[in-house]
Amino acid sequence: MRRIARGATLVAAVSVAAQEYLAARYYARTPGPSRFVEDDAQTAWTAPWHEMLAPAELAWFGASLLARADGVPRGAGQPVVLVPGLLLRGSYLQPLRAALARAGYRAEVAAIGRNADCIDVMTGRLRGVVATAGAAEGGPV
């Protein structure tokens, strides 16, 4: 079993190293975004091939101490809102939500539907989820 875990860790480490190398090359040649959603929020952008590494990242997370909430600061029920990626729903965030719950946080996946609408609509939905979570707790999210 340890041999499998070491192999999975090695594969994850190699994939992360490859991802970082390719990202450095990609971002060195690609201009950054010039459009802003708000004055204080720059639009997110990433290379499409980053999404192909999601299974390797999930395997790494499952084998890591973070999945068992070891070494994570303990929470006292503070709310945490997890936001799904572009074109996705939040079901893939359940392992992270469970790890945060084990660490003592009140984590929830933002119920904003498929993250594929225009930026203003999605921002409005997300602000509503965060406001609801903050009102339920009576503090910051």
C-alpha cells in the first residue's frame, strides 16, 4: 500500500512540476488580461490544458495529509464558500469541502448552478451565496 502511495505521490509531483514548467513558458509569451470586472478584481485566466491535470491533482489531494485535515489550522465553525470552476458544478469540490469540515470549518459549495453564465450574472449569484453564508454566521466569510 505504501508503494502505491509513493507511486501516486511521484506521479503527482512530476505532473505538478510539468504543469509549472509549461505554465511559466505559456505566461511568459502570453499577454495578461486587460479587462477588469471591477476596479479591485482582475478577471481570471488560465491555460486550457491546466484542466486536464485535474485527475492527477485530485489523486494527489486524496493521498496528502490535507485530505485528512492534518496540519490545517483548526476552525471554529467559520463559514467557507467554495466556488466551482468555469463550466462546472460544484460536485468535484466535495473532497475539499469534507476536508474543511473535518478541520472544523462550516464549508459549503456555492449553489450557483453551472458556472457558465455571463460574469455579471455569476458575480451576482456568488455575492448572494456569500451574503447568505455571512448572515447565517454573523461574520465574515
